[in-house]
Amino acid sequence: MYFPTSAARQLSSVPALPDVPLDSVLYVKPSPRRSLFCTLTKSALTVWRVRPTAPLAHIARSETSLIEHGNNLAVTWSPDGSRIVIQTTFSYMVLVAVDYIPEVSAYQQPDIAPGAQRNFLAGPGEGLPLQSLNLAFEGVIRAEGQVLSVSPRKHYILFSTSSPSAIQGIPWPSYDQSVSGNDYSRRSLVGYDAWVLNDQELPWLVDSDVTVTKILRSMAGVETWITSDGRAYFVRLQENAQVEETTVDPDNADESRDTVSCKSSTTCRLNISSVHRIPRVNPTSLHEKQWQGTCIHNFEIPRWVQKSRYVESDGSDNVSPVYIEPRRAVEVAVNARFSLVAVGTFGGSIEFTPFPAPEGPAPTPQTIDIPNPYNRPRGQVSAMEWSSDGYVLAVGWERGWAIVSVGGRCLASGFGVDDTVDNERFQDAFMHGVKDLFWAPGNFELVVLAQSSPNKPDGQIFVLPFAKSATTCQHSPDNTRYAFLQMDDRALVYRGADQPDMSVINPESDVWQHIKLDGRLVAIGGRRGLIHYSATSGRWKLFSSVAQEQAFAVKGGLLWFHHVLIAAVEIRLYSRDLELSNQNVLHREMISSPVVILSLVDNSLLVYTADNMLSHYLIIPTTDTIKLHICGSITFNGIIAAPSAVRVLSWMIPSAQKQLGDPVEDLAVATVLMVVGGQLVLLRPRKAKVTYDMQIFADRIEFCWIHLRGIGVLENSLWGYDGQGIRVWLNALDIESPSSPEEAPQTVKESVNIPLDFYPLSVLMDKGIIIGAEQESATRMNLPFVMFRHATSSHLFLHHVLRHYLESRQVREAVLLATHYQHLVFFGHALEILLHTIVESEAETDTEEAPNATATLLPAVIEFLDHFDVALDVVVGCARKTEVSRWRRLFNIVGNPKTLFETCLNSGRLKTASSYLLLEENNIDAIRLLQSAIDAQNWQLCRELLRFLHSIDDTGMALRHALTQTNLTEDLEEPEVSA
């Protein structure tokens, strides 16, 4: 799905300015729109542009500020990107204002001759000018207590403190424009509030004697707290009618009052040390905001620890904690698209936990297996972030990194390098540890901050390029059929489906080709506009008018219907033969709500919109143009809770409706298939009611393949990948739905489960193969960096499906399915795998007293094999690959090897007969077969038989006897006599 490619780019973190100290970078943080990012050192802040990667502004704190307020510790952006908040070691928050100047370029382009300008074209995402910006110190805020974490919001700054243990909120400073002159710099900070961590204010905490060490907020707005005891919580600030009235000690009225004061020096001081809150119901008062939360990461402390608690280190070497729980949460990343939480622990493990349900037991976390072949230490998790599409999680450890799919498959990882590199010249420091990371826009690049770079102190920032599956952007049948990989400046299309059979299963075959060489129709929608590549002309087609191109954005997908491009801009139809322009739109269909996803089934266009409506259109070609005819629509209100979470859309039509029904009425009888978040669901229409019953097939499905017109019994089959293997539901239309929701299981058991050791990208139905890719990395002694590439892998699925039918005693269906594949070169190999699997399974069950279903499966397999000419080759090939102890049961059912040898010899299948000869080692049969090979002039087989006779008799008597009986010696001596 996501594979690192090429090599990482190393950035110089020190701006090209005079007198800039060479300090280590502490953090890298992207802006809310991710077009910018900032780097923080102990004394300075630098803002960078992501594409092209270049610094735009730099600001350094004075020596006086560092002494008074402390060194920089952490950094965060405001939600609108207009401010940056720097947290210091002395519990100050330094506010930096970001002033954007779009009309001024940050860099002046040198004068280039017109003839040489084409040699300096902008790269992908680099066409826009580098807009300038200014950084200015706006003020410093001092909070009582040690600031632990800062999380800026739209109207206020939220932060946590210790001593007192609280969550505090302070509004952004605003200018008092009513004051003129030098007092214009006065600011107001009205509306300060605080919540003390105790059982009264936050009763949902598992342990209230804690501090909030991290306040995290995802891009989707989900807020998470990590507390000092290692637990994690989902939290929400909501209105509450129970207001809290502040009580003040009369003897210390002046000291106990909340103080929020700003002086002309713009240093604000907050004091909550003497504030006490008493909940009181007051109907006449305003609603007060209260925190509500639920624990999403909990653990049991071992019994031997008893009442001992985790002790925070005070920095001294003499005091050590009594017990450190390895499952303590140190990082949390929320995936709202798949309703999943990733928790990084102190012990270095990664746990995936589904969102908790309002009612019911807490979900069970899944610990992700990260390959570490050399068992190198990883350290604790230091950074985590999901890609914007939710498909992969980037993880950084103190001594490594990894990319993990949403289903738990590790796609790439690195924990150090081999000893074959030159450590003095090696530059890719991120292979030894990561401090921070984030995904660039489009998820084609991962920006990584390495732990350290001993060889180059200013080379801590790396940009790692990725190739990703096109299904992460749009899950359409064409993208899954061709295994379409995207990069930031190119696209790769799998061509193995168009090549000979052996090229598909050969990992060394060149089956990935650049888009300009593949001859396929490809359409690409960018941030604005679209382009497409035509196989007929071999050229790209773009909008001739830049204004028309910039006037729309494709939201919902692109589809090809023969030579017509369907774009989810309203719904527009373009011809590949005409120039792209508003005047050449073949058809325009206005819709009332944004398109979430498009799907094409034959000539039916399915449009699912953000208002939870599914519309069915028929594509009708005419003599002059092509148009859409609306057939009907249906709402899924009350069934689909979040329309934006729908990633896959298709439907299945009953056979009677396909053959005899009116296509206009397909929507009324169709079973709708969707992937909502990570759930693969079927929506079945109720009879005599305009409503649907939802049936959940599986959860945590990353991709799925729908074969509506499959081969034989594979028609209407569903194929889903859950991170571990492919789950197949054969003829999903025949799977009965439960009679009531109470009887419905959480998921539907699949018909076939195919485990895989690589990541699948496509199912080649006509070849019986699953193809995919896996990441590879290589190092060289003479290279200072790591090279990344993806290698193609394949897996036969035919024997898995055949075994399902044979276990169900459906021999006829198995024969019908296998008939469609018997022309393939590797058909016999697939059957041999099937037989070998069954023989080995029975050998394991022979030791058990009670035989199971597998123990009686071998006769059905043999009966199935007898329908094909390759049966004799399959049997002997399996026998030669199994232990001799397995032969007795195999040949008790198949027949005596001597009889099978005679059958092959009489039918002229000499090569197969020679294989059976190896099982018997019979000299007489060897001589008979040698004579037949001589008569057929199969000299290659003759050489193999003579070599066999020599190997079974060291004296050579068997070989001499065979030569004598076949007169082969005389035939060889005749040329010498004549000479």
C-alpha cells in the first residue's frame, strides 16, 4: 500500500544566515494545512515550506530571554496558522506571530536566458511561488506550576500543569484598539479558566492523583489526554448545567483571586494556587464547560507491585522508580476514518484499539508485530502519525522507525543498518532512531527528524519518498485490477496481467512500467482541475484555459466508461478525444450535495453523496453524445451514520434481474456493498419495504475486490484484505441474513482464508494469482545512504478455493472451477500444492485417536484429480516432495505405483513414467522405459535413465545389462566401425 522508494533527501537544518549557532533540532511540527512546517532548537525557530523544501523565515531569542524564560522545549501551531506557541524550560509560553505576505516572494529568481528556462522546470507541487512571511515575538505567558503540554485552540490556549495538577485555558491576547499611542500594545486576557484534576471535577479518571503529560488533538478534532500513570483518555469539553462557584478565603481575598494581568512588557502571569471550586446547580447562571472522558488505554498493575505507584524521576541518579509499566502510553495517534486508536508504549510496543462503544465492554487491543530480525533494541515510541487517508501509521522509536498498515501489517521498517556500511560516511541517521515525524501533503513524503547525526550535526531532517496504491485515493475496480501505484511525480501500472503466465509468477520479470509506456487510460485529479493520458495519441491532455482548470476540484473520484471520463465535479462527462474545456463537456448533471464516491457497474453509474443518498444513473450513448438517465435514489439515513466514511461502493444484482429485468429497476432489488471505515457491509433490501438490512461481513478491512462477473463459481465473490490475509466470501448473494438483529453475529465467517507474507495489490482472476509487493532496502559500503525499492510477489489462490469446495464435498463445483484454469502453465503446480497440503494435513491427524474432516478428504481430492489429464503428474510430483512414510496412505487411495507406471508407459507419457520409476527403482521397468525412450528418440530422457541406473548400482552391472538389452551399445559403436 505504502512503500518507501529511492533514497531519502537530507536537509540542512541550519539556515544560511550569519552567526547562526549549530544547535540540535528538538521538534518538527507541520502547520494546520501542512504547506509549512517549523523546526525548533533550544534558542531559535525556523519556518519552512514543504514543497519545495526551503526555509522561509528564522527568528532567534535573545540571550536575556533565554536566561529569564528558559530554553525552548516544545512548539505547537495555532489552528489558523497565525501563531506559534513555544514552551520553555522555565514554564513560560512564548507567542510568535506569523505574518503572511503573499505578494512578496521569499527568494528572488536569478536571471535565466529564455532558451535555458526549460532546463529549470518546477517539480511536482513546486509551481507556486515561495510566498514570504515574517515572524515576530508577540508576548510571553507565565503560568503558575510547571507547564507539561500545550494545545492551542481557535479562541484560547489549553495547557496542562503540575503543582497544581490541572488543565488550564487562557484566551489569545487581543489588542485594545481603543487605546492610542504607545499603549496600543496593551492586550487583554479575559476568560481564563482551570480544571483541577480530582474526583469531583473529573470523576471519570481511573486515578485522579495524576497529571496530564500530553494533550493531543487529531486532524478530525478528536482530543486525547495521556496521564502520568500511562493511561490514555478520549476527552471532550462540553456544556454543563452544573456551574461551579468560586469561593474565596476572606483573609486572603487579594491573593486567592484569579489573576490574569498583562503589562506593557507583554508578560502575563496566571495564578490558581488558592482557587477552590464547589459544584452548585444554579438555573439562572450561564452554562459552564466541563470535561467528559473515557479511558481508551488501561492496564492492570502486576500483583507483586501491590500498592506501589510509579514515581516520577526528579533527575537524580540515586532515585529510581519502584516499577515502570512497559504498557504505559507515551504516544497516541487517532484514526477517525477507521475508528481506530494507535497507542505507543514505554516498552516500545504498538497497540491498535477500536473506538470504545457507548455501551458494552472495553475493546480488546491488538499488539502489532514489528519484524526485528536481528533483535536490536528499539527503545520507547517517540513519535506516531497516521496518514491523512488513514491507511498507514508512521512510527518512530528511539532506535528505529516503521510504517504499519491499518490492519496491522508492517510495510517497512528500519532498526539500524548492516555492518557493511562505512560508519564515518553514512548519513541516514533516521535508520538509528527518530525524534519526530509527519506526513507531507498527499502522503507521498514522510518528513523525519533523526535522533542524532554524529557525522553531520545539521543533517537531522530527512524527507523519505513513498509510492502508494491508487486505491488509497479512490477505491475503484480499475485501480484494484491494474495494481496502480502513485508517486509524487509519476505512476506505475502493473503489466503482468498482460504478459505470459510464467512472467506473472517470476519475481524478476519487469512488470512495472512507467505511465507513459503502459498504454492505459489514466486520469488524474489534482488539488485543482484534472488531466488525462490517452493511449490513442500517447499524449497528456490538459485544460487550455488555466482559469477553467483552477475553477473546480474533483471530489468523489474519476471513472472511465470506454472513451468517456466521468468526473465528480457535479457530474461531468468528458471525451478523451476532445480537448479539455468547459465547452466540450458532453453532459453535466447537477446534484444537491457533494459526491462522496462514484462507482461503475456495467453501464450503471452509482453516485453516493454527502447527504446519505445513493443515486442510480444509466449511461446512455446516443448518435451525437452521451448522457445520464436518473433511474432512482434511496436514502441510507439511520443505516450509515457517517457518509464521509464510505470508501467502497458497489452492488450485486440477482441473476433473474440481470437476465430478464429492466435495468431501471435494479436499485430496488440490488444488494449494496460498502466499506464504511474498516467494515465490509452488505445492505440487503427488504421485501415490500423501501429499507435495507445491514449485514457486517468483516472489520478492519483495508481493501476489497468485488468480482461481479467472475469465473464460474467465483461470480459475486468478495475478497477482502484485513492486514494478515485475504478473506473470501464465495457467492455473497446466497449468504443468508439473520432473521433478527439480536441473532446477527458481529462478522460473517469467510469461505476461504488465504494467509499472505506480502501486501496484496490485485487479484488476477483469470490467472488464479494474487500479486502484491514488499519493501526491500539495501546498503553498500561505497554509498552513504540506504536504497529502498519494492519487489513484486505472487501467490496462487486456486488451491485454497478448491479445497473449500472439496471439504464441502462439492466435487462438481471444484471441477467446474478448475476447468477454467487448466490452460495455464502452472495449473498442474496448483493441483500439486492442493494434494500436498491434504497429504501433510492427514499425516498430522493420523496420530490422533478421533479422525476429523481432513482425514477423509483425500479420496475426494483424488476423485477430483481424475477429471484432469495432469492427475498422474500431480500424484507423482506430490509423492516425490513428501516423506516416504506418507506414501502408504496416498497410494492406498490412488493405486499401486506399478499400475500407474504401466498406465503412463502405455499412454506414451514417458516423462511421467520416469518419475514413477524413481519411486520403485525397478531395473526391469527401467529397461522397458529406456527402450520406449529410444524408440521415441527422446535422448534427454535416455541420458536421465542411464544416470538413474548408474546411481542405483555402484557395480555398474545394471547399467551394462540395460545397454545390452536395448542394443544401445551397438548403436553407439556403429559410427566408430564405419569411421
